[in-house]
Amino acid sequence: MNAWQCLSITALVCALGMAQSHAQETSPQATTQATNEDSARSAVVAVADIRLEASPRVSPEALFEKVTELAQEKASSEYQQPQSPLPESLANLDYSTYQDIHFRKDSALWSNEGLFEVQFFHLGFLYDTPVDIRVLENGRIEDVNFEMGMFDYGKKAARVRDELANMDQRKLGFAGLRLHYPLNTPHRKDEFLVYLGASYFRVAGRGQGYGISARGLAVNTATQGGEEFPAFRSFWLVEPESESATVTLLALLDSPSVAGAYRFDIDVANNIVINVDSHLFARNDVPKLGVAPLTSMFLHGENSFNRHDDFRPEVHDSDGLLMLTSGNQWIWRPLSNPQTLNVTQLRDTSPLGFGLMQRDREFDSYLDMSANFQRRPSLWVEPREGDWKEGGVELVEIPVDSSVNDNIVAYWVPDEEFRAGDERRYQYRLSTYGKHLPEQELGRVIRTRQGWSANAKDAEPAPRTLRRFVVDFRGGNELASLNGSQPVEAELTVARGKVSDLEVTQLPDGRTWRASFKLAPQNKASSDMQLKLKLRGRTLTETWSYIWNPNVVQ
């Protein structure tokens, strides 16, 4: 397996933001036959308006086929930029005003009909263009229409209510949706999944809070041409059985370069598991396609060089990227907040899994009573069927000076070019986890630290670029059972740099094994390091993978 490969990018500006959702005007009444007025509507709206005749009843499978046909038709036509139906005064709401608009729980879809219910987001603030939302119930599709009575408007939002009252509400819609289920207690339906903004969706499992986000697709991330943000334009919710722990949601994605059909089969019986089926069609050439993208935040952690002016020891939604290669090699890459944009890629063919993980679950690591970073979910992607061929897991790390903005992105980049007229299909499973994956039986990295390797006995102090790295491993079926007298060794490879004083020892807790070494950089070049523990040729741990840039201390 090749080591992480640094991608040299100069004069590159990468902004992670939210694209806005697509506005679609729909007929005010649901009908089963096309009318003259329907046929006169624009082709884009007519195509997006999937109505089903009275017979036969439609299944989720048949509906997904229709959404796939719709995506293919969209990709073969000119892209239509969505327009907002809101006046500027409402489209540009400030955050506090937007937060003063609350959805009424008694207006939720499927309220009191089963275990799941769906609530909706009001337009405004960053989300000024509506998404179409429909529901498949008893084999028929019905629109979910906006009504002011679904929302309570507080004092700050009183003017919003007054202006909306004078508008044609048939042209309004929702910004997104959120799903609820009795996740943590049988007496309360907890919000656990949100679709809001571009193709972003956030998920939180049992006992967890929101942190990392997933996306439907990433297009041209970290490229000089600038990133494109595809957006979900329409949703179809499939009504579940009353006692079911699974629910299905379909979505139509569109952007200047790509259109796509998505099916999300969501299982909440244990941890949250989402089986994703995506069928993509290229409208234009796509220089870089990012499949199953994950977006997170890392401000500072135990491996950070610079000490942030912060009472919290660590601040991050995720602390590392984990990958399981097609050769069954587990690789752990601690995240960083670099001084300049950092893009790396790990090559593979048909990977078995990758994800952004929050391994450190101890409150004492963060000391933040409000953010509760120790409860942030890990998200793991398992590729299933489809076009998972040659490519690489790409990690993008963007410098930030606060925790407000996400600065970490990871996704699969296929080698095969995605050109206008091409189609692809990617099926994968997305799961929430806590500390670690149950199937990972090797020892895991629990800490990465580094510092100046100065020695008081030296006649002259060593240069600050001479670093000592300390990597602590714990767990695993075999490593956890070893006595400290066992001859555990470290296998370390370094590209660009000189290593000395490599040692392995068991810590006093009797559970943790430490590998430590000194690294002298080669001029100003970054060092690409790979480290794992072995015993008599047997691999005991995952592979620690790290890139160190000596320029941060010069």
C-alpha cells in the first residue's frame, strides 16, 4: 500500500460553504391527471413534478426508477439556476430572527401515526430557495405544502409573519426537513437526521449530538477552478409501517455539472445505519468527483503545534481519518489545522471503508460543558456495489482560526474521468459510531503527540525542527493481552527525513504501548511517516500515518 501522497497546490483558495436549495413552483393542488395548465408549465418544473396515476399503485422501487429517469433528463438539458420566491427582506434574515421561527410539533408529518415523524425548516437566513417535498403513502404521491400555521413566529420574527401573510403561499415551500424517532427513550421522539442546505445532511446516533456532516456529492473540491455545491432539489418520503425502525427517503440532486437520484434507507434499530444508492449523470465534464463526502471541524488537538488561546485542551468534531484498504490494512491519520491548505490522498482500488472519527470520548480532553465534543458522532462509509474502482481517499485540511467553520473534508476520488454524458452508480453504507468500529480487531492509536526534542545534556540545544514523536496504541485482540516483557517492535517508514532513537515500551497502566522516535527533517520538505507495532512478524496494530511540515516551526 502506498503512503499518503501530498498533492502540491499553489495559490489555491478553498471555501467550504452552503449552496442554496432549488426553488420550484408547483401547482397548488395535487392531481392525478395532467391538465392543460400543467402542460404549459416550464419543462424543468414539469419534469420535476412526478405525479402518479390512480392505478397501479407505485412502490418505492418504481419511484426510485422514476427519480433516476428525472435525473437523467435533467442532465441532458441546460441547467436552470433556482430562484428564490422570497423578497430580499425575508431572504436575508439574520440568524437570531431565523432562530425565532419554530415549527409546531403538532404539524409534523406522521405525527401520532407511528414511531417516525418529520418536521420542516422555514425559508430564510442562508436557505432562501425551497425544496419540493412529497410523500408516498399507500402507493400514491402527495405534495407537502407550506402553511404559515405550521410555524410559531416569535417577537423577533413578527415582521416575517406579517410579510408572508400578504404573499401567495402556494409559491412558498420549505428549506429542508428533519426526522424524529424515539432514539434515546421510548417517551420522546428525538431529532436524529437533518437535510438542510445544498446536499448536506447531519446525523446523530444514540447518546450523541450533532457534529460531522455528510453530503450527497462533492464537485471540484480543493481545485483552482473553485468548488461547486450540488443541492438536493426535491425529496420523496416513503411512509413507514407504524412500528418500523426503518424509513426510506428519495432525493433529486442537481448542479451545473451533475444531476443524480438518491435513495436513503435509514435504519435506527441500533446505531444509525443509512444505506445510500446514488445514480449520477454528468451534464458537463467534472475535473474532480468526490463520492460519499464527509465534512467536519478540527481547530486544535493533542497533536497541534501551536497553542491556541483557548481554555479547552482540544476542540474538534473529528480527530482522525480511518481507512480500511482493499488489502485489509487499517490506516489511521490524525487530523490537523494546517497553516496552509493541505490536500493528501491514499491510493487504493475498491476500498473496504473510510470515515472521519471522533475517537477521544473523554470529557476531560475538552472541558466544554456546552459543546460536548466527546459526544460527537463518527461516520463510517462502507462501499458496496457500483463503480468503486481505482482511485483514492482524499483528505482536505483547511486552516481556520475558530471552530465556527468546518475545515475538514474527506471523500473518494475515482481515477476515471467523469465526462458529460457519462453515468455512474455508487452504493454504500453510512453508519454512526462512538469510540471504534467493532470489526477493527487490531490495536488502535489513542494519542499522537510531538514536541521539540531538546536535551539538557547537549552542549548546544538542538534546532527546533528536530521533533520527538510519541504515538500510543491500545486495544486489539492480541496487543491488549501482551505482557510488557514481550519484544514488541515498531515498523517505521519515513519519506523525506531522518529517524533516530526509535523505541517501544509498555506504559505503567499495563494496557498502552508507546512508540517514540526523533525526526530530523530533510531541508524544508514535509515528512510522510507510516508506523505500526509488530511481534515476531505479526502485525498488532493499525498503521499510524502522519505528515509533518517542518516549516511550522521556522
